[in-house]
Amino acid sequence: MHHLSRSSAQQIVEEIGALVRQNINMMDETGHIIASTDPKRIGMFHQGAYQVISHRLPELYIRPEAETPTVRRGVNLPIEENGEIVGVIGITGGYDEVFAYGQIVKKMTEILIRERSEQDRRRLDGRVRSRFLEDWVLGSGLSNPQELSERGFALGVDIRAARRVLVVSARRLTELVGTSRGQQLLEEAEATVTGCLAGCGGALTLRNAGRQILLVPRRDSLDPEELAAQIVETVRRRHGVEMMAGVDGGADDLHLAYLQANRAWRIAHHRRNAVVSYCRLGAEMILDDVPARRKVEFLRRVFPHRPLARLGEEMDLLEAYFLTEGSLNAAAATLFIHKNTLQYRLRRLAEETGLDVRKPSDAPTLYLALLFYRDMENQAAPL
């Protein structure tokens, strides 16, 4: 019972109580009630349970004349785990009424406790593993590599093994988490992503801030970009969820590889292609090297007559234009507007900024403005 959380104990009591239609109490190894179908009794000391534990009794029936404010008539049976009494299950009622199924309730309780204890252990192991991966991948544990290596060894992870890094997430994450159906789809999508790694022996997954960070073995037979494309397509086909992925640039240092993959993933936010590799980045490579204040300064120079917080429509316009490689018909369809409306907005943007996105000499400046704006937006930086 010391392996069982109080919330799990309460769930077990309620499940059994609903089946036998009697009041059920669960007492810990000290004789205190830790779960009950009668919430008022939780925390009380149960003398009968204490007797069962201290004298190792196979059962104890509390007769009506022996009832007290904290102990009621009923059968109390020991809960055993690995041959040790770890608690007591109490069933309120007359002896004839509860004796017939008392042993069944005892066995049910022991089975449920073992199941919940195993679930709690797996959750704890998962948290320990996630914390290790966060310290390793995100970098906070790198100051003590010896300790990190020892922690990895205890978890069966060799941090010296060569790995590649992918960062994967749903494209419309905020929209999906806003509904229960969307959250269910995300859970299913994440399970599918993990399933796609089944053929990559030794692959590891870390869930962090709505993303999945995937560590896959570095092998000649495994192309990370192809794997990312397979993951994106499988999730889209099975769940209808559009995904995006960033692939590292092949850095030997795992933390650096993560930074590369994460930068590529961030760029995928405003790219049409779902998989972006760090090796194929162009102007986007400078995003993390430019301080936020310089990005703001640049945006204010490009848009001197407009508050930066009100540039949403202009950025959507530029994003649609660049995503469709300058196709006016495709960009208009992306924005759900008429082609003539798009041309009008592009002319208005050119008049306001002095830059025409349709001119090769002006397009790079506006593309860089879009990159800076989306980057700061994704990081919730003030504009």
C-alpha cells in the first residue's frame, strides 16, 4: 500500500464499492483510513484494521455492539503484497451480508493495487527518463557529463552513441489543443509518431512544449529526412493532422544537433514544405544570431508607419506570397481572396514600405522581415 497513491486507492475503493454496493474503506499499514466511499471517514484511525495488521489476523469482524464513532460493523481483511500485510480492506455491513464475497473483494483489491502500483511505477520511470532526456538534449545537464553518463547508464541509454535529432509537431497546435477532439487527435498523432520509430532500434522520444524531440541512431541506412517525411505522411493519412518537422545538420554534439533541428522546425512554421533540414536553410540560419532588439529595429525600418503589433495582415500576405513562390493565383487561394484583391494589397504594401515584393531586389528585405516577425511571434517576444 505504501506503493499506492491516495488518489489510486480512492479510485479502487469507488470501483469496488460500485460493484458490491456496500461502503468500502481502505486502511494503510498504520491503520489509518486513506480511501473510503464515505469521504468523512478518510484520515480516521481504524482500531480494527490496526488489530488485523499487528496480530496478522486473517479477518476481523466488528460486531454491532463493538461499533465506535470511527469503527463500524463489518469485515476487515488484510491486503497482502509479496507475503506482507500492507493494508486492510473493510466492508461495512452484517456478517452474513458481506462474508460471502469478502475474500473476492480482498483478491480484487490486491489485483487492482498491483495494477495501480505498476502504473505508478511506469509513470515515475517515465518522469525520471524524461528529466534525464531534458537535461541531456536541452543542455542543462552537460555541465557534469560524468553524472549524465551514469544516469544514462542506469536507464539503459549510452550517451556516447551517435544519434541524429528530429523535432516534430502538429502545424495547427494552438487550434488543436483548444478542443477535446483536437487534444485526442494530438495524442493519437504523437502515438503514431512514436510507432514510426519502431524500426529504429534504440530511438528515444522526448515530449517538450508541444513538440516531440526524436533521437534516432546515426546509420548509413537511415536517412533522417526520409524518416521525417514518412512520419509526416503517416500522421496525415491516419489522423488528418498536418505535421511539420525539423532535421538537424548532422552535428556530432547532441545538444548542438538539437539546436539545429529546432531551428529548422521553427522555420517550418512559415514554409510550405512540411520537412525542413538545417542543411538546406538559407537566410533563416541567421535568426538565432540576431538579437531581438535588432529584429524589432529592422521591422520598424521596413514598416515605419505601422505599429508592429498590427502587422498581422501584412505578414499573412507576405507569407502566402512566399509560400506559393510568387504565384498570384495560388497566393490568393491560400488567403481565400480574389486575385485582384491580392494585387491591390500588394500595391498598397509597396506604397507603404517603398518595397515591392514582386521585384527581386526588394523581395529579400520583405522575406527577412517576415522571418523576424514570425520568429518573435513564435517565441512570444514583444513587438
